[in-house]
Amino acid sequence: MMQYAYHGLDSPVSCKREGRSKACAECNRSQFIRGLDALQARLQDREHLLGVFSLADVAVASWLQVGGMFGIDVDSHPRVADWLRRCSERAACRRAR
């Protein structure tokens, strides 16, 4: 995800335009989408990645929240977006902000 942010987006962590690789951006974006596809499938019949809220949810949701700060959204994957919202709305997550 971060390689996509470096080469494919205009964000505070992006490479300068002249230093960006379009091929790298496209490759990393496709890998990021592939990961979202896997999460979407995983969340087909469960509320959380392992069925109940766990450290796996914290780890993955944290990275997706960082990506959101740089303009990466998950709206094209509705189950992932709903799951990320649920994780973000947890009391501990709100306190950590």
C-alpha cells in the first residue's frame, strides 16, 4: 500500500513527480486491490477477520487507516469499508486518536 502511495498518489509521503514510476504505481495498486479482494472475501460471512475481534483486526485496520490519511479508500469493497468503520468506531480506537 505504501509503495502505491509513494508512486501513485499526491500525498505528503509521495515521491516527487519526476521520481515516480508509473509502472511501480500500477503494480503496487494492483497488489493493494488484490489484498482488498482477499479481505472482502474473508469478511463474506463474518464480522471480523478471525470471526471475533482480534489483534489481526487491529493490525490490518491500522494500516488501512494510515492509507486513508493519504487518500487511499476502500469504498470499492463494501464489506471491507463496513469492517474498517466498525474497527474505527471501537472505544479503544477512538481513545487512541
